[in-house]
Amino acid sequence: MSIKKLIKWIIPYGIYATYRNCKNKHETMHRGRIESVISLDEMRINIGKDWISHPYYDDAEEWVNGFWSENSTFYKSFCQLDCTNIVELACGHGRHIPKYLDKAKSITLVDINQQNIDFCKKRFLNETKIKYVTNTGSNFNGIESNSQTAIFTYDAMVHFEMLDILSYIKDANRILVDGGKILFHHSNAAFSPELNYTQKPHCRNFMSADIFAYMSLRMGFVVLKQDIFSWGSGDNFTKDIDCLSLCQKVKSINNTNLA
Ligand SMILES: C[S@@+](CC[C@H](N)C(=O)[O-])C[C@H]1O[C@@H](n2cnc3c(N)ncnc32)[C@H](O)[C@@H]1O
């Protein structure tokens, strides 16, 4: 075969091979199982119900120091909050409150479950600076606009629906004063969106550090810090499954429409 003929044959084959490689890289995924289709409202209600009464609450009292020891990621970021008027979202049975009670002038506890709010009311019966809000799972209705210096949540938003987190970030912008901060512990498990959160490691719902940063930027916040970290130990150890995001309100977004 002459060199000319060889080149004529090699070039079209090369183009075909490149095309075939590219084509093979586009995998088709089938995620259309009917059980995976559930509305956001239904899912939020299910998640709320999962946490009405749970052995978690008693066990978790014993691990609370992990969030508050001086060298923990949580504590270092918490120290950057102005606690004057602080909101704790998804307070559960209130195990974190004694750790920051003295720093705050007013505390507002928010939770989707009335049972948890009632538990905290009993636990902190004599604390006059605590207010209570039972919400519908995606906003801070009942809290005045431009009134709060900080909002935080630990060990709860990791389970929330991503679209509810977006809604919370948007409403955080409404209730915070200019310069106010959010400190949200959320999931970094942006895989298997078709799975129920209970089927994923440590019940982490679909979310990532990057998606959270993107949503915060669109909702009037700058991202001051994101710490990605692992959760669990032994067989339950899951690498980089969580994130703690600290963001600051730099712009009011009153008219932003999500619809
Ligand atoms: C695992 S517990 C954590 C409680 C508390 N943050 C702690 O660290 O002890 C999850 C909490 O999230 C609350 N929750 C679940 N879905 C919620 C939602 N969409 N909005 C607000 N709270 C929610 C539950 O009622 C429960 O109090």
C-alpha cells in the first residue's frame, strides 16, 4: 500500500475512533423508577415525621461536646457569630442551648415538630430570653425582618431537602441584619438523587458544598468559609460527606422571586 493510500485510510479511521470514544463516554442513566418520584412537600413532611420521637435525642446528649470543644471546626466557626439575637434552626431537644445561652441577648428556637418545641419549652422553663417558633419546614415565618444577628443549625440540615435549604437561605436574608451570618451544617453528598435520604450514608440528603455556595451567592451572601469533613467511625466512616458553611449577608434580596 502506498503512503498516500495509508494516510487516506488512517485519517478517517482516527476521526471515527475519536467519535466512538466520545460517544461511549455519554452514559445513559435510568433513574425513572416510579417510587423515586415524590413531591417536595411530601418529602419534607416525611423527614419531619422521622424526627418526632427518636432514640437519637437521648444518645446525642452525650456527643454534644464534639460540637463545642475549643479545637472543633464547629466551635471555631461559631466564635465568628455575633450571638446577640440568634436563631437556632431545627433545635430538637435543645442540647446545644446551654453552650451559648450566656452569650445571647435573645434566642429563637425553630423546629418543624411541635413535640420538640414543647420539649424545649419545658427544659428551659425559666429562661426568659428564649422564644419559640414551630414552622412548616422551609422558612422563618414569625420572625421579624432585619432583626437577627446570626442563624445556625447543627446535625439537622444534613437531612433536609436541597430546595428547602434554598428557601431557608432566602428567608435567612430577610430576617438577618446587614452583616448578619448563617452557620449551616449541611450534607456534601451530591450523589444518587433518586435515593431516599434514609438510604444514603448517615441519612445525608442530596446537597454539596458547591451547590450551597452557589445558592448563598444568589441569595445575597458571601461565603466566608466552608469546611468539608468526614462523619462516623469504623465501618460507618464516610469521607467528606458533610460541610459546615459560614456566610455573611452583604445584600438584601427582598424582591428575588424563586418561582
Ligand atoms: C437529628 S435532629 C437534630 C436536632 C438538633 N439540631 C441537635 O443537634 O440535637 C433533626 C431535627 O431537625 C428537625 N427538622 C426536620 N426537618 C425539618 C425542617 N424541614 N425544618 C426544620 N426542622 C426540621 C427535626 O424535628 C429535628 O429536631
